[in-house]
Amino acid sequence: QPVYVADVAEAIARATVAPEAAGRTFELGGPAVMTFEDVLKLIRRETDLKHKVIAIAEEEGADALGDPKCPYRWIIDPLDGTTNFVHGKEIFGSIVAVEKDGEFLAGAMNLPLLRHEYWGGKGEGAFFNGNPVLLRETRDMADAVLSCNVRLRAKESDGKLIVTVPPCGSVENCGCAAEELGSVLRGGNDGV
């Protein structure tokens, strides 16, 4: 149920000064019940958007939006780390990127509960919370710390999940691509 951001801000402001709001949870939503595809169509119609939209697998139908002849394409994952989110973990976020004729121009990731924001643009650099990113200095693959979604890489064999990983120092799995990429951009890990 999409809701106008100013209405949410007003509700939060009122709740912060209302003693009866302490400790309560408020669910905020607009009057219309809409799917993700409905929201994208509304945005496209209201902004006269011609760009092609590619959605991540969970957001069915969005890839059919936009003019297929347009050289721009948006890639959007509105809830990266869905399983983490569902289980109440703080490692989840949103990812958005734009490309032109198959070349990435800019992208951004936000992990709201961690207060991590990443963005970058071609020829403009990449930033973490307003500061230039700092990559880790790694001697070699034996020293490398990599991140990946182990479950998605797994293949089943005789009722067991088998995961093949490159020879490296360590492999981590956060369950959220934005955090895994973010760890590289913060200098914690070496690759995804």
C-alpha cells in the first residue's frame, strides 16, 4: 500500500510527541493496495518514463515495462536480503543501477538499519557514507576473503548440497548482495 512520504513524516513527528504512542507499532499505508508491478506502471505513467526496467527475480512482471528501443535500462532490487528481512535481521537493503546500451552508468545501495549508503557513477568514483571507498590490499588468493550466496551456488548430489569455492582465505555468506558488495567497498572483503 504505497503512501505519500510527507504523510509518513507527519505521522512520525506526531508519534514522537504523543505519550500514548510510546512502545506502539504503527502500520502506515495508503488507500490503494498495489503490487510492485502496479507501482512501477504508475511511476512510468506519471513521469512519462520510457526507460526499460529490469527487476530482480522476486519482482515478477517489471521486466516487461518500458520501451524496448530505449538505450537506458534500470535494474532494481527493492528488497535485497529478503530472507534476512523476514527473519528480523538487520542485513537487508535496496539496490538500483542504470545502464545505457549495456554499459553501467551509476548505481546505489542502501542498508537502512546498518546506516550504510553506497553510490557511484562512471568516471565519478564510488562512495560509502559520503567517503571514497577503500579497497583491501590483498597479497594473493590465499589471503583473499570472498563473499557469495553459498546456497545459490550449491548443487544437490545424493541429497546433499555441494558448494564449490575458489581456493582462498575465507568465504562468507551474508544473505544480502548489498552487504557482500558493501564489505568489499569498505575494505573488509576482497570480492564477491
